[in-house]
Amino acid sequence: MTELSKELIVKFLIKRNILPIPSILEQIKQIKTVDELEEFVKKNRNVENGVDNSDLTIKEGRVEVISSYEEHVKKREISDFITHYNNRFKTLSTILRSRDLDNLTSIRRLADMKNEDVSIIGMIWEKGETKNGHIMLELEDRTGKIKVLISKNKSDLFEIGRNLVFDEVIAVSGRMNKDGDLLFANDLIYPDIPMGKILKKSQEEGSVVFTSDLHIGSKYFYAKEFESFINWINSNKKVKYLVIAGDVVEGVGIFPGQEKEVSCATLTEQFTLLKLYLEKISKKIKIIICPGNHDGVRLAEPQPPFNPKYIKEIKDMPNVILVSSPSIVNIDKTENFEGFNILLYHGFSLPYYGDKVPEIREQGGLEKTDLVMKYFLQRRHLAPSHGSTQFIPDIRKDFLLIEKVPDFFVTGHVHKIIIGEYRGVTLLNTSAWVKETEYQSRFGLKPDNCRAIIIDLKTRDLKILNFLKEENSNSTNQEEIKIE
């Protein structure tokens, strides 16, 4: 007769569509055999996933998917990379051409414009430092390459220059030297988002809740706290939308030794457990989910929506919308109100820029994730430098471009709760629901756990909700509401 381990009990319950929440595990901890467990389940079917969905007829939330990547299956060739970067350059050049650029010309014509004031648009091919401490760039467009010198004596310009990365597209205004082979920079211009964006407010009552990085299936998942979150969200009548920015499950084979940290050993079990949690959320709440690097999708970006092999039942849930990372969704649109656009991106490239961009690194790196998000908006791209994230070139377009300016820019991945604003765009890096693991601690990641951000769409008031039942909190945000 097999004695039951906790892992075996969890697996048994998941197969029978019973959520193994702490209260249920407490009830059955004295059970010793599978037969006894079967008998308990038969007598206690009401322990399953009770949630009052008597409000099913209420249809308040409105979601429109503006942009979600669909995988383009084909054999990749070298020419695809060339087309990919040409498409990116063309899009960002079009944005930059709308700026006030005097004497804009192509790089090929610069040799004939000696000692003249000019402007060019180019992609950064090379970046270095001269023996005198000036920054030397090499920019290219479709017609050629040119060296650009940023003088250390122009402090503001030099500060901008030192934070530039390879492959980003910028405009430069300056003066050509007498030989026509060097441009002395007087101004550097990003594609950037425009100023003057109006802070939208809905005409209707309602709220949206943001969170991410659930890591369901991990032994370190905060199950009790997540139960409290679900109870709270079901009891709050104003909540119309829940947005989850990836890493909804713990995944399999993500890092060395992960098999010792999971309570569910397969993705099938983990996504079944996710389904059971989602079923506990009121059906009047629209749930929007993008994938992360733990979620059984390809690591290369853009990441398509979840693998159909694991999420068929979740996909069929009427209140769940599954999108890619990145994606843009619109919520709360009416005939007289254009709604709110949400740029949703799990954030796999965030650590690269937190470490590689001097200004961001010196201010705290990933502790200041909002600075990285601002950096992306200025570049109009989620990973401007080749090598900052794995990606698959697509000949249709560069899906990591930020073409449409969002109202909310939402990321996860780094397990921090950080709020910012840039030119009318609300920047949100959302929390996590998994304890700090040994793997995370080796990288100095101190998570802000069990938090959710709620925004009143009519007033745009923002609050951080804290569901953590432990005393030690790493969050540095001042305005938190403790939920017991």
C-alpha cells in the first residue's frame, strides 16, 4: 500500500480538477492511502473550486486585441535578417523625419557637403572612444557609413552619447569637417514618443488590476496569498479587467536544478492548476494574459500566445484573452470614448539595459525598471540592440517596435513593483507570487511579492495592494494598502 506524499496528493487532485489550496491540503493531511483519498473526494466534491458566478449576465468589460503576434513558420535565411533590419530602419526613419531636422540628407551625399551644417538618420554600427576621451560613433543608412564625433566638452550631448547602444536608430545634426568624412555632432535626436499626450479617463465606473509572475507549480508559490487576492478581486465590484504580464507557471527546465523547486513536474499539470485558479475568478472580469519565458513558449521574441497543447481549456474560457508578448490590447472602449491602449510585454530584455546603459545602471539598474521602460519608449523599440534578447527575424515587420503610443506600458519578469510615468504613459512593472529562490538570490534579485496594482479608470487613481502575510517586505513604494 503506497503512502501518500504531498507531491502525489497534489498530482492526484489536479487530475481531478480540484485546486490543491492550503485549506484542502490541511483537511487531507492525515489520509494515508489512495483509496482513502478517493473516498474523501467523493464525499467532499464541494471542496473543489467554489466561486459565486451568479453575475454571469453582467457584461461590463470590453477588450479589443489591437496587435498580437502570430508565428510565421518558415525557414530563416540571411536575407530575412537584412529585411528585418531594413523594415525597422524604415519605420524609425519615418518617425524621425517628422522632427525638425535641418538639411536632412543621406550619408552618401555627405562627402560633397564639406564644412556644411547637415542632419542625417542612421543606425549605430560602431561606438568607441577616442584617445582624447570623445565618443566616436559610426552610423549607417542604406547608402553608406559615416563617423560621428560627440565632444566630451558638450556635457549634455556627451551624457546622451554614452547611453547609446548598438543598432539603435537616431538622428544627428551637426557640421561636416573639411574633408567630408567626419560629422561633429551638435544634437542627437531619438525617435521618442511625442509630448502632450492627454491622460485619458473613462466615462464609466470601473478598475483594472495588473500583476504578473505567478509561477504556479513552484514549491515557493504563495498559494494562501494568491487565494486572498482572488477573494478580494471577486469581492470588488468595480474590477472589470485583470492583466497578467507573463510567467503564469513555473515551467520546466528553465534553470539548473529547477526540478527540485517544482510541486508539479510537467507543464500539463502546471497549466491545469492555472486553469483551476482562473476558474475561481468571477466571469464578469476579463482576464488578459501574455506569456513569459517560463510558460512553455519559445524564448525568442516576439513570443506567440501560449502553446495550444497546454491551454485548450483556458482558451475556451469566455472571459480569458490570450495574447503574445509583446502585444497591444484596448480596454473600455465605447462609442464616445476611444478606450485605453495597453502595451503588454513580459520583459525579457529588461536586465540587459538595466546593466548595459550607464545612466540606468548608476541609478540602481533593475531597481529602476521604469527607467528602462522610458528608454524603450525613447527608442520606440523593446530591444534596440542586437543580442539584448533572443529574437526571430520576421520579413513582415519588426514586432518589437513601439509604433502605437500606449496609455499603459506593462512589464513583469524582474519580480519588482515599480510605477513611473513618461510623457503621459503610465509605466508599470508588476509584482510576483513566488518566494525568493536560491537561483534568484545568486543574481541579487530581491522580489516585491504578492502585490497587485489597481487603477480606477474613471479617476486614474492608482494604488498598490499588498497581500503578503509575512513581515519582511522589500517594496520601496510608499502608497500601499495591506490586504489581510
